[in-house]
Amino acid sequence: MRRTLQAIPLLLLISVILFWILSNAPGGILAPYLQNPHITAADIARLRHNLGADQPLPVQYLHWLGKVLVGDFGYSSSNSEPVLDAMLGRLYATLELTISAFILALAAGLSAGLFSAIRPYSLADYLITTFAFFGQSMPVFWFALMLQLALAVHGIPLPGGYEIKLPSAGLATATSRRRSIRSPIPPTSSRTSATASPTSSCRRSSSRCCSSRSSAGSCAPRCSR
């Protein structure tokens, strides 16, 4: 209870600092609208007044804090969606990911710890201890971004021209990296050759007909389109 009461002024201080930083950022809260070439200066002034950005900064902060305390988080500047609805819409996926990661980490940690306790000072014990120190000292946000780049963006190459690449949702097996062989003939040339092929075949058949039946004098090949 005491720590909870101590966290309240800390959260207020953090909110004041973040509110001041965002308000003094280039463009402020109107930065997404300033990038729109169709918005005039009169529109910007009207938006500034409607959002309360023309008031003193302490008044803006108290107005924002009063709405947050009653559950009004405003609207998103990117798609005009209510922020609370956006948070609730992604809550299920967040909880699913958090709970599954916690269960996996708990199972792997207990198994590795028991195995390391059964065989102390062994090679496996040293490897597990090193991996544990690595996990404790590694910044989680940076390591997560590196895993996303390695597994979902670039992929991990394997022998034989294969790679391990995970999509954004779910797991996938190793997929081939072999590129499809493209025809050196461009599409326009293909269409031209396809259009001219009946005429050329007709000419070839006419030549064969004339060469084979020149003595009989009955060579009169005709081509119909």
C-alpha cells in the first residue's frame, strides 16, 4: 500500500515531463496535420483552437489529466479512432502473447535450473549459466527488435538455399529462397511472337508445299485468319 501511494506522485511527474516534451516537439500535437498540403493556415488555427493548443501549457495539462482520469483518452491522430477502443481491441492479442511467453519462459527456466542443479560444474551448467546471464543483461526491447529483423524480415539462411523466416502471425516451416527463372523475352516480344506465329507457320507450310509439289504444279496454299 505504501509503495502504491508513493507511485502516484511519480506517475504524475512522469506525465508532466512527457506532456511537456510532446508539446514542445516540432509541430506539437498538430504535426500530423501540418504534413497535409490541402490544409490551410485557417484550418490549422481552427484545429489549434478546437484541440485547446492555443491555451497555456498548464491549462492544457490539467484539461488532459481530467479527461484521462474519467477514461477519455481522446482520438488517434493517425486514423481518428478512439484511443480506448484501439487499446481494448488489441488487449486480447497482448494478453495472449504475454501469457504464452510467461509459460514458455517458466517451463524453460525451471527445466534448465533443475538440470543445472543436478549436474553442477559441468559443461551444461556453464552453458546454462552463461545463457542466463546473457538474458538478464541483454536489453529486452533491443533484443526483441533484433529477433524480429532476423526471423521475420531477413530470415536465417540454411544450407541448400533455404531459410528460416517466420511471418508476422504464427510459425512457418523453412521456405525456399530459390528465385523463379524469368523468361528473357519481355512480355511485348512474347505477344508479338505469338501474334506472328500463325503467319510464319503458314509461310513455312507454303514453302514445304511448293518444294514438295513443284513438279505437279498444284501448290496453292492459302492461310485464313
